[in-house]
Amino acid sequence: MKTSVIKALLKKDFALFVSNRFYMLITIVGLVFYIGIYFILPAQMEEEFRLGMYAPVVPPAFNQLTENEGVDIEFFADEESLKQAVLDGDYVAGIALPPDIMQIWAEGGKPGITVYYPSTATAEISEVIVALVKELSYAQTGQAFKFETTEEILGPDMLGSQIALRDRMRPLLAVFILLVEIMTLASLIAVEIEQGTARALLITPLRISELFMAKGLLGVGLALGQSILFMALVGGFSQQPLIILATLIIGSIMAVGIGFLLASLTRDVTSVTGWGMLVLVLLTVPGFGTVIPGLISDWAKIIPSFYLTDTVSRVANYGAGWGDVGVNIIVLAVFSALVIWAGMISLRRRYQ
């Protein structure tokens, strides 16, 4: 494998990339747009105090909640509906009262009150809700601590580890930058195949391995360079930079492999764009789970980009270490190796 040949191919491919105004434009404008979106999004968490409540029998003191300014409360007909509304993030918390609460108080007992929190709830919200229930209980019975609370987190438990919206968006944007390069690389290869450039090159003493190396380096360079620039500008390397860098490198290799497969399975640039958009949407889905915890179920783990987004999110936002994300990185590396091997095999047949 000759370095001079690979350099020449890289120069040719980069010139082809620059000459493609569409992908050149979306690369530059897209990167500026992603960075701009990050800084426009709120840097602080803002919680609206909206409560959901399931109460077959509403104690008179609890009716005071509806009269308090700044508190929006809605009553639910059943507990499952309340839990689902809290899980969807519609309320900062949900309170479920037992149907015999007044009877238990009358007999001097302590009713069990369940408080449901979404995974996005802060520790302060938990303290406020418990204090609120204590006050209402005291107002109703005239005695303190006349209840027992059971607190339940709906969705992934991140209580006390709240992240601002823009920081939750950061992994999704970084991974999206990588994934866009799938279409860029696949389109460049499709153009070469359409124009007959690829076959003309293979007539020369050029080795197929050198051709793939040049394509791979270009794809990794475009994807990795943009994602590193983005993460550097938005503070994505503030925690465990080596893990973030290693994950982005593996993610870039995965993007190249998928780009190879996409180029080998499509006939022209138009079909690359069409199928590429479908692939892009599918691979972006797990990223929304980092923006809205609990939104995406466990089925998203079958999508390989889940392990990329999840790793970047846990490391950049929660300071996870190698031991915490080791399995994710291994799964991502194995898949990346398989997909780039499959892409090279498929593309070799297309060239020939």
C-alpha cells in the first residue's frame, strides 16, 4: 500500500467533495446551524409547577392546591393515566391518594400516599412535593407526619442529575453531524461510479485496498473533524475527553461503513439521497431518548447508533467513565468493524 497513491486519491476525492455545491453547502451551513442551535437553547432548567393527582376522595385541605397561584393541578380518573402523563413529562409530579384516606385519618392511622416523578425531575422538586404533602396533611388532620409517602421515578432515574436542554441536545447534534456524512460519502462514490471514474482507476496498477483506504480516510476525516469542532466549541470535552474522542472515532468509522453499503446498494445520487434520508432518520431516533429521557423504549437498543449517542450523553453530561460505558464502546466497535467489512465487500463487487 503506497502512501503517495493514497494521498493522490485523497486530494482527488476532496476536490470532488468541494466541487459538489450541495454537500459542501450543507456541511458548512449545517455545522454553523448546529452550533447556533446549541447556544440558542436554554442553558438553565425551567420547571413549571404543574401537578397531576389521582384522588378518589379529595380531602378538603387538598382542594386548596387549586386555589394557590402558580400551581396548576389536574385530577385523573385512574392511577395509570396519571402515571402515563407524568412519564410523558406533562407534569413535574403526580400524587396518588388512597381511596380510604379520610377513614384512615379518622382512625388515627397513616395513609400511604404515592408520589410519581418523571425522570427529568430535580431533587428540589422532590423536596417541595414532600413538604407540600406534609403541609396539606397537617392542615387536614392538625397533626404532623400523618402519612407515609412512597416515591417512584418513572423512566430512567436521573434525580439530582438534571441537565439543561441544550446539553441534552449536545450528543444528538454531535451524532447527527457524523450521520450526515454517510450521505456525503455515499454520494461521492455514486458520482464516481456513474462517471466511470472508479473503473478507470482500477485499470491502473492501483490496488483496491488503496482505493478503500482513501475513501475511508476522507469519510472519517469529514465526519470526525466536524464532530470534534462542534464538541470543542460547545464544551463537550469538559469531561473524559479521551472517551468522547474514542467514541467519535468509532462512530466515524461506522458512518463510513454505512456509507460504503449505501453506495453499493443504490444506483445513482438521487437514490443515495432518498435511501440516505431514511437511514439518517432511523439512526437519529435513539438520540431523542437523550433529549427526553423515557421517550424511547428498550427497543431502540437494536439500532446501533444508540450505543454511540448513549455513550456520548453519559460521558459528556454525567461524567461516566470507561467502566460505565465499556460495553457500549465494545458493541459499537464490533458493529462498526462488521459494517465496514460488509460495505467494502459490497462496494468491491459494485466497482467490478
